[in-house]
Amino acid sequence: MEFKKLTVVIPVFNEVKTLAKVISLVEAVAIGEKEIIIVDDGSNDGTGEIAKNYRGRHKVILLEKNLGKGAALRRGFAQATGDIVIVQDADLEYNPEDYKILIKPILDDKADVVFGSRFFSSQPHRVLYFSHFLANRFVTFLSNVFTGLNLSDVETCYKVFTNVALRKILPHLRSDHFGIEVELTAEVARHKFRVYEVGISYSGRTYEEGKKINWPDGLAAVWHILRFNLFCSCPK
């Protein structure tokens, strides 16, 4: 496809220690024109003040209260004008240098959507919680059962869309919290987009370092898989 601009949407909540570093890493990626959209999801630790410093340089959206990752992403997606749109968490677990391999299937006109897999990869991968690995495997398996896709990492942050594909998905998105990950996947399958998966590096955090997702989020993901694959009235 013809590529002119990449939009990077950064949803952020209480990442005062890492936001500036993440933005610096995204800015440093040599990939042509970039549009960076920072969505502060009602942070109460000073993250919003850091985000404000980027006004005039990047698009900055400040939500008055914490609504969840899904709500923040919907706001950011609505402002995206790039030919390709990628999600970037603000916690330093994912490396923006992987953008080049993530967008390649789209540039080669082989994909409309690309997932960056932490498990289908030869890249460096920090070893952490076995329980998280099992939970992710189960959620990914269950999602695949209902979507018919064969993904290895449905909960990955790195989901990449052509702007055309994202515009078709955006009106149907409803999830406010971490359920957005499986909802996006359900919509990708429902719209029958061409999907690729590429291996990425991953430097996960411990809870002491600020990791937020936990076992209730895993249970919620199971409900959201059922909700968005069985009960959604969105047109196919």
C-alpha cells in the first residue's frame, strides 16, 4: 500500500515514571512521518501534567476521570489520520523499534491488521509469571475458538490497523476497559480482514514495577469473548 504517515496512539494511566521515555522512543523511530496521540485516562499521579508538555508537538487528550483503556483508545482512534495506526502502551514493556516489522505485512499489501506476538517470536522476552502465561494462552485459545482465527497472543498491546480497517471497526467498539483487546479481535474476525502475526520483543514488568493487569481482568476477558462474539448485534 502507499504509506505516508503512521499514527501511534498511546493510552496512559498513572505512568509518570515512563511516559516521557516512551514518547522519546516513539519519536526516535526512523519510519517517516509520525502522528503521536497521547490519551491520558484520568491519571492522578502527575502523568497528565507530563502529557500537557507535549501539546503543540503531538495531539494530547486529557480525560477528566479514569474510564479504562478501551475508552482511551476509542478517543485516540477517532483522532487518527495516519494511513496505518498502531497502539503503544506507555509502560516500556513494548519496544517501538518493532514498528518496522509490524507494518511490513501491510506495506506489502498482505494484511489489513497485524498482531505483534510475544510468544511467536525469536526476539528477547523477559521471563516472568507462569500464571500470566497460562491465562493468556487460555484467553487466546478461547478467543480463537469463537473468531476462527489462529492467533498466539490476543492480549498483545501491539495491534496495527490500516486506517481503512480501523474506520470500519471503530463505530462498533463498546468496551471501556481491558476487554478492548478481545473486542478488537472479534471485530477484526467479523469484518474478515486479512490478518498477520509477527514476533516482537517483550520486557514485561512485575507488580512492584507497576504492572496493572491481574486475575479479575482475565476473568473479565472470558466474559468479553462471549459477549462480543455471541451477543454483539454489530453487522457482519
